[in-house]
Amino acid sequence: MVAPAVHIKRWTRREYDRMAEAGLFGPDERVELLEGEIITVTPQQSPHSACIGLIDGVLRQAFGPSYWIRIQLPLIVDPDSEPEPDLAVVPGSPRDYVHDHPRTAVLVVEVADSTVAKDRTYKTRIYARAAIREYWIVNLADRCLEVYRDPVAPLGQAALYRSSQKLTPSESLAPLAAATSTITVSDLLP
């Protein structure tokens, strides 16, 4: 006996937004659209929340008032993905995005405890495909910062970052879009 073919429905950002507007997701239900799949966002533990607060303060100081540090808000990157990164640094102010979410960011940061696999696969592909120049994963389990830079999309292959490195708490770096600001990794970790 031949097993029936399995067909998976991939959702577009437009369909996903219509579902949200129709109230198909509960008020406390956190989901995001990643490569056409609706993914449940795991509840935050205290270290994750504290880490977001620490990173927010560091990035505000590094980037200054010309940038808005968005926390867990949608980023429109392609027709089948609408991630809500833990932090995204976008040019301008909230008033610049009254009519539509940003379509890019100069830096995206994900805080990973139980989500490190998703952040290294789905999110890395999505952000590289969107040509986001710099993507950080603050890895709470390993107490390090994973830095991804220089996105490329080789013909016929998945998008990726050419450069990736892991920094320990004692190391420092300067964000590409705030090259005169030095950030010590330990300042990002709770």
C-alpha cells in the first residue's frame, strides 16, 4: 500500500497578518511566521528577559538617538517570514514606522536559551536572505556572543553569512553600524 502524499501548507505574510487581524491567535499566544511556518514562541524565563533589558541599554548607548531599538516587534523581511527578533536596531524613530513595520535593520539580536537551534537555522537563513548585515545570538547556555556578518545568497543555495565567530564574555566588538562604539560581551549577559 502506498502512503498518501503529505502536503504542507506554507503561509504568506499577507495570510498570516489576516489571521492575526481576524483574531485567530489568542491575546496571550505568541507566534511568528518563519519561512511560511507559524512557529510558537517559547515563554521567556527571567534570564532571557533580563538579558533583553541589558542589551537594550547597551545598544541605546552605542547607537544613539538616530536609531530605534525595537524589542520583540515584527520585521518584514520577505513574503513568507515576519520574525519578531528580541531586538532590532533600525534607522530613525517610531514615527518613521507608523504605517508599516521596518523591512530591514542594521543589527538584529536574538537571545537564545532553549531556542539556539532555531536561531542558528531558521533565523540565520531568514536574516541573511534579507541582507541584514549583522546578526547576533546572545547564547545564554554557553555564555557567549555569536556574531554573523556579511550575508550572501549563492545562486541556487540557501542564504548564509560568510563570517561567523563566537566571542567570550571578556571579549569586545564594535557593531558594523556603530563602528566607534565598543561593546564588551559581559555587558550583554545577565
